[in-house]
Amino acid sequence: MKNIYLIIILLLLSTGCTKEYLEKRPNKALLVPETLDDFQKLLDASFDANLNTVTGLNEIAADNFQADEPTLRSLDVIERNSYLWSQDIYEGNSVNDWNFLYQEVFVSNVVLSGLQKLDEKVNASQYNAIKGTALYYRAEAFYSLAQMFAVPYNAATATILSGIPIRTDPDVNQILSRGTLQQSYDRILADLQEAARLLPANVHVKIRPTNIAALGMLARVSITMGRYAEAFNYADQALHQNGTLIDYNTLTPTGSDSPFPMILPFGNEEVLCYNNLVGYSFFLEPLVLIDPQLYQSYADDDLRKTCYFADQGNGGFNYIGSYSGTYATLFGGPATDELYLIRSECSARLGNMVQALNDLNALLVKRWKAGTYRPVTISEAEKLLGIILTERRKELVGRGLRWTDLRRLNQDPRFATTLTRNYEGKTLTLAPEDKRYTFPIPMDEITRSGIEQNDR
């Protein structure tokens, strides 16, 4: 049964949402399982087919990593163009960041549609866990897509600007409009809120979400929207159930491999649910290095400096700090360290300085060499907020979050950042309000559905 589902998903991966797939799609009976065990196997097989992912091109476009010109020329055109913020990023090619995540939405919708035909009272706990998982995956996919293919969220304009197509039905023939950005975020929140009510507190493998993971994602979405009181509450609820932090003094950096435990089936105590960034060769290139200014921002006694980075011997450093436990796959799911930083940032913004300091210091004391950390004691709100945001970047490097942070913080002149690249003798610039912070919709989707293209 699992192999059948895996073949179906691989077919989706190979064809995307193209006309050819619509004409050659498998018999619908194969796409709609019949029992709760079938639905669980379909969701688990989705992970095997690399569908439990979040977007990766936005991490390439952000300012965590640098690549030299020979390396850039060797990359796939989509990766190179994303790094250089080109007007035409895809040059007619298929876009995995779009296809993989809408395939994840499709699988989630197959499960949710099929569950409606079953009696949830027969095995309520399994039914609720499966439904909650599908809702969680769908919301996570929608959120990730919105960070690339919709404009940055601003409450003042969210009801009039375009969002992303919100598919809630497995019918691939259905043509949808984009709706508004507010409608996109409303669906994301609604899915996660229902998932948090349905999901169990514990699972036996971290590809399956828990209610704590759903609360963590709600905190992530809420802070993206600038809803700081809500983000605080969600992070607070999650951390009261699981506030575990790894003491980096217990790790053994080797200089080349990740010192973090393999996350699957149940490694890394900080991780709430596993997913990874869409894989690109950019992340594996030995001459793709961490931004040198970012590297220098870590103090010598800050153990992240050796746990996250490996010296290449040429003055540059590779990133090896993925919470997946391997440098080859970048982790993108919710984890407790992110929640401490969310609760700390929201506390500072809401005027609760004691809580903001407590959370920041609770995290950092686990990151510094034992006996060397001196707690932050600053009480001026704006300065403390700046420190928290700096530590957020340093802690969450390589998680696929920096692009979203740039988009939201660029709306505040205090924290706006202008990015620059040098390529072929030219200096390229991405200003805080640049329209290129929103990726174009893939042309095959524009052709198929007729939805409007993003303005770049």
C-alpha cells in the first residue's frame, strides 16, 4: 500500500501541476484511500517523496550566504537568478518551490476529503491525529508559499492585495483565483488552530506534528503578521508544554560534520516537527560560504561559532549547523529555540522587559561556553529589541526564516536592511521596499489558471 502511494506522489513530483499531469492523472480510486491506516500511510509516504518541505529559493536570496562568481555560474539558472534577484528568475523552467508545496497541499486535501466519508467516532484519536496532521501540513505549505509568492503581510493592505491560490479540494481541475492576502493568512491560521485542537501531545516519529508544533507554527505566523500579543500567547503555550533547550556544551563539533543528532526518528530535543527546505545544489557547494559579517558577529565563547560553521581553510566558513543532523539537508520546522526568541521579541515589543530578558538569557546561556556567559541586563526597550533581533538571526541561520524576517522588519525604518551583491563587475542592490522581495508566480501556473502575475 505504501509503495502504491509513493508511486502516486512520485508521479506528481515528475509532472507537477501541468496540463500533461491533468491528462494522465491516475485513476481517482488510487488517489483516495479508504481507511484510517491508508490515510496515515499516505501522509507518511508523502515525507518519503520529499513533500514535507518548505521553500528554499528564498533562503538563497537572503543575506545569510555568499557565493563567488565561478560558483554562481556553475549553479542551476533558477538558483543563480534567485541569488542575484533577477527580474526573470525561472527563464521558463519548472519551479520546485511552487510544485512541491502545492503537491503537499494536494496530498493533504486528498486525506481531508477522504476523512469526510468515514465515521470519526470509530477511532476518534486516530481520526483526529490524521486530520490534524493534514491540516498542519496544508497550513505549513500555504504559509511557506506566501513568504515567496505573495507580498509581505501588512494589516493595512492585506484585504486589498493578492494572496496565493488556496486549494482546499483535491480536484486538480479546479481553477482558483488568488484571493486576498488576508484570506490566505486567515486560512493558514484556521487550519493551524484546528490542528492544535486535534493533534496529540506526543508522537513516536518527528515527521508527524504534535499540538505543540501547531502552536509553534501559530506563533511563527502571528509574528509574521505583526500580531505580537497572539504570537506571545502561542509561544508561551508551547513552551509551557516543552521548553527544552540543548546545552551546546554537550555537543562535539568535528569541524566538518554537523554536531547535532540525527533528527529522525526522534533525535534533537528542541525540534517540534521535522521538515526541510526544498533541496538545491547551492546549499551543498563548498564555496557557498556564510556571510563573513554574520560569522564575525559571534563571540569567541559563543559555541554556535563552532557548532554552526566549519573552516574551509581559505578564510571562509561553511554552514554545518542544520538541526536535521546533516549539512546536506537544511531544517525548516518549528523548534523551541525559535519560540524562546519569539516570546522574547514579543515581550520586548509589548513592554514586558523582564520576560524578554529572561527568555533571551535562558537561550543564550545554553549557547555559550560554560561559565563565560554574562547575562544581558539592558532595560531600554528599543536597544533590547535590537539585541533580540540580532540574536534571532544568529540563532536561526539556515532555517529558511531570514527572508521572511527581512520582509517584515523592512517595514520598520529602525530595522530596515539594504542587501548588496557583486557580480560581473556590478553592484546589485535590493532595497527594503523592493518589489523583488516577492517572487514571480511560475509561468506554467499563469498559463494554466490565468491568475495575475506579481509586479516586479
